[in-house]
Amino acid sequence: MIDIHAHLCFGDYDKDMHEILARCRREMSAVIVGTARYDEGVKALELSRKNHGFVFPTLGYHPTEGGENPEKIMNLIKANSDRIVGVGEVGLDHHWEKDVSKQAKQQEIFSRFIELAKTIGKPLVIHSWDAENECFQMVKDAGVEAVFHCFSGSRELAKEITERGFYISVSTMVLFSKNIRKMSKDIPLDRMLLETDSPFLSPNKEQDPRNYPWNIKLSAAKIAELRGDSVENILRAAKENAIGVFGLKIT
Ligand SMILES: [Zn+2]
């Protein structure tokens, strides 16, 4: 199994990172550590150095929480383009940002990250909350690979995205959201990825507020049930897709 988006470099995991990684290694093939801020990116690079061939980083800039300085992150990406497997998360967020001029600013920054991803030949990991179609319009003819992380747009848009050859990443939200369930039913298996967005989206918040990479197994079981497929088949397809789109060299 491969979780394609876990924020393992959030402070939430500082205390027991060792145990968490040990369990990931027992149960999983690889973990892609997603980032959205400069410091988080630096930490993810370090973690991937220590866990070469198992932890793979993507560096990005959150549209509303990325901070003041996207250039600093762009430079970090350029300097580490051989180590990272994607650019993200980057994108647009119209859920938290309703101000039109600030949305335009998000768009301007996102377009620079799209160019950067194209230059270094890495896929984009896109954050698109309430701006799914806007993001799709910006990348569809950009000449880059794209993964729609934590996608929660419509089934119709999911169809367009996958027909265009991009990937939809289904999060552990599939365990509690009707919408995501409906959508995950008809995504072609060769365009589907799995993620937890850890520490967010815990499947059992009362017991443990944190999410963990191995919980994609629960998502796969739910998706298998919805599609009348086997868990193994869902996990195998999602893993192959992840290796393909991110060019993972697992050791
Ligand atoms: Zn994220």
C-alpha cells in the first residue's frame, strides 16, 4: 500500500515518529509526505533522506496557509528537484477564501507553481477545495501530470479529470462522506489513488484524533465494497498508479 498524501511532518507526530514509521514499514510499500509550508518542506526532505526509498516528499504551498513567501518554497523545490516526487500541495481554496482579489492572487501563485512543475518534470498535487473546476481549467492544457488530492468535486468533473488522464486521490473521507462514496464508485481504477491527508480526516476521531498512513486499508475496503471488487485489487491498482505517476523508486 502507498499513501500518496500524509503530513507526517506536522508536529503531531514528533513524539512517536519512530513507532509510526516502523509500523508504516511493516504494512506499507511507501509513504508520500505532502507539505504545504516552507518549514514542513525542509522537515520532509530530511525525513526522506533518513528513509531513502520509503518516504518520498512533495513540496508545496498552501493557497491560504502557505505564508508570505511562495518564492522561498519555489527555490527549495528547484534546489531539491532530484529528491522530490511532486509539486504540492498547491492550488486554489475558495472554501476559506471568498475575497475575489485574494482568489486572483491564489491563481497567480498557482500558475507559477504549474510552470515550475512543468520545468522540473514533476506531477502537481492539487489542493482544490471549492475550486475544483477552476483548478482543472488551469492545468488541463498546461502540459503537466496532475493529481487531485482529497478531491471532493462532482462526479461529472471527476469524469472529465480522469478522461484527461489525470488522477483522483480518494481520502479517508470515503469512510464518512456520502459524496465521496458516490464519486469513488465510478473513478476508473487506473486513475485512482489513495491518501489519508494525515493527521486530518481520522476515521475514528473519538478514539484517536490523528489519522495514519495505514488507514488507506480501511478506505480500500470501503471502496471495494461499493464497487463489488476486492480490497487487494483496489490496493494493488492504487499502488501501481502511485509508482507510475510519481516515478517512485522504492527500495
Ligand atoms: Zn494536505
